[in-house]
Amino acid sequence: MYRVWNFLTNYSLLLIFGALIALVWANLDALAPVAGQPHYWADTYHHFVEFVIWDHAPIGHMHDGHRTLTLHYLVNDVLMALFFAIAAKEVWEAVILENGSLRGKRAATPLFATAGGMFGPIGVYLGLAAIMGSDTYDAVANGWAIPTATDIAFSYLVGRLVFGAGHPAVRFLLLLAIADDAAGLIILAIFYPSGDLAPEWLGLSLFAAVGVFILANWLPRRLDRGNQDRPKSTWVRKNLSFWPYLLAACASWYGFMMSGLHPALGLLPIVPTLPHADRAFGMFAAAEEHLTDLLNMVEHALKHPVEIILFFFGLLNAGVELSSMGDATWLVLAGLLIGKPVGILLFGWFAAVPLKLGIPQGMRIIDLVVIGCVAAIGFTVSLFVATVAFDAGPVQDAAKMGALFSFAAAIVSIIAGKVTRVQKQDI
């Protein structure tokens, strides 16, 4: 249990604290009302979130013909790029390395299950919205991607609690969550632009990625061919370190912002250019701390800063009034709590049985239901998608409530594990 708590502390606790502080702050009017000002605390929260750091700035939201850098923009659009870069690093290693977890036949069934874990929630969300009527459907339809998300850290934690650290279902869940992250990044990039599209600016991101790869990675290795001492590569590593990649990352981020794609994804083109180890030990593996390649060193250097960023992300995005619950809340929850388990079970079964791709030894088909319940914890990414899917207002607040309440999937997962008689394997 200590290891589970240590994991939670390292990856999730500050995010939870930030979200809880925001929820309490936004709902203080019911607990400590201010005479004559029924929304005093809620207003102070929203003023804090939209605090203007720099008006007429080179980056920020467009407003009256100029850009304004607010605290919300700084966290959601600038600093969260580091969070998505770490997620992309795990996906990149899982796909590109020889023993990557998303390569080969062993990844086939989890990938099918991932598809089910996305189509199922979309079908439930949009289907129920259509049943509620055209007005409701028109108001909430753009949030279809909110329940497709799976929060890797929290799902991994709950999966270990339900199955035990040694159960093959935990690895299956992790593969599914990583693939879900990859699909989520694609969805954000394609379906949720941050403004009017200007795709020519993506040329800057492409130029930065290709340029830094050639000059700081490929060229030194090319010049070192036949020389085991690798003097050129060593000089670049010792004297330039991560600085060329940092400059390229800034250029790529700016290109994304100007292109209209969400700038939080702006570092993704740079991640594959960093020199990386020849093997991956798996997400959250302690052995990765001993790898000295630049990609892993950057990830570990960003670990604590990203924890602080996630605290502010929770603080600036989770402050919704409990009275804001609405149709979007229940649609997001239904998509997650119903669509995820059903989709993962159906697609996973189809891959394992009719297609004969199989499932890991020691896993049962019924375990897919429990995995689906665990994967229904959307939280971080669902909350992020809710902020970009809707403009600020009642619908966005209601959708955020659904993302926050997806923590209920943890309780559902524990109950499902008991009902399906999961045999915990702790080693």
C-alpha cells in the first residue's frame, strides 16, 4: 500500500488539492455568504482565473484585435504543453522502440479495446443527447470527445487497487490508457482548434523540428561514424545540452498558436527529435531514472514542475458551482460510466475471440468490464477537453462537473471487481 500511496503522492496529489481548493472557493457563497453580494466568492474566483498578466502581449487570447495573456491562458495553453509533452514521450517510446508496449501482436487487443473505449462513450453521449431533443443536442454536441478520455495516472492507481500490481489486467489497462492518450492528442489537434486556422504557420513547427533533429541529433552522429569515442555527439551533449531543443520547442509552440491549433500541443513535434534510449521500461518504471539519454533526462527534469503545473490546472479549471450541474454533466458521466465499459468489452471481446488475437494469460474476458470501469476515470484530460469544447458558461461548467464526478468510476470499479470476483495479484 505504501508504493500505491507514494505513486499517488508523486503524480496526482497536487492536482487533487488544486481541484478541491477551486471547488470550495467557487462554492463558498453557500457556506459563507457576503451580505448583498450573493456571488461574491464565485466572482473573486473567476477574477483570479482571468487575471491579466500582460495586455497587448505577443501571446495570449485574441481580444479586440490584440492578444492578452491571462493566468488561465498561461497555465492551460502554455504550461500544460509540458504535461502533454510528457504524455507524448510515453506514447512515442511505446510506438517507436523495439520493445515498445504498443508494438506487435500483444498490443492488438488493447488497441481494439481502446477504439471501443472511444466509440462507446461517443455513441452514448450523442445518442442520449439526441433523445433529449434537438435543443439539448445542439447545445452539447461539441463535447462528444470529453468522455473519450482516460486519466492515465488515476486509472493506473485504481487499477492497481482493484487487480493488484501483478495482475496482467493492469498492464492491459496501461496499454489502453497510453493508446487513448495518443488518440486524444489527435482529436484535440483536429477537432478543437483554438482559433481560425492558419495552417501555413505549422511550417514553423515543422522547420523547428526538422532543423533541431538534423543539427543537434543526426549530424553529430553522422560525423562520428566509425569513431567509437563519438567526439562530435559528446561535444553537442556537454556544451549545448537541451538548449537547441528548448529553442525549437518555443518556435514550435508559437507556430501552433499562430496556426489556430491548440498551443498546448505545440511541443509534440519536438519530442521525437530528442535522442532517446534503445529500450523502454514502461510508464512510471523506476528503472527509467537510471537512463541517461536526453529524452528521459528532460522528462525527469520536468516531473516536479509539471506536478506544480497540474496543481494550478486543477485550481484554475475545477472551480465550478455545484448548482451548475446540467444535461452535459449527466451526458459526460453516462458516456464514461456506461460507454467506456460497454465499448471496451465489445471491442476487446471481438479482438480476442472472433479475431483470435487473444488476451494476456491470466486475464478473463469479464475483466474487460472492470478495466472499462477503471478507464472511465476521465478527470485531467476530460477537464481539459471540456475547457476547449465549450465557451465559458453554463454548458462548460456542467461538462466540467461531469469530468470531476468521473472519480465515481473508482467506486464503481471496486464494486465491479467484487462482483466479477477479480483475484488480486500483488506480485
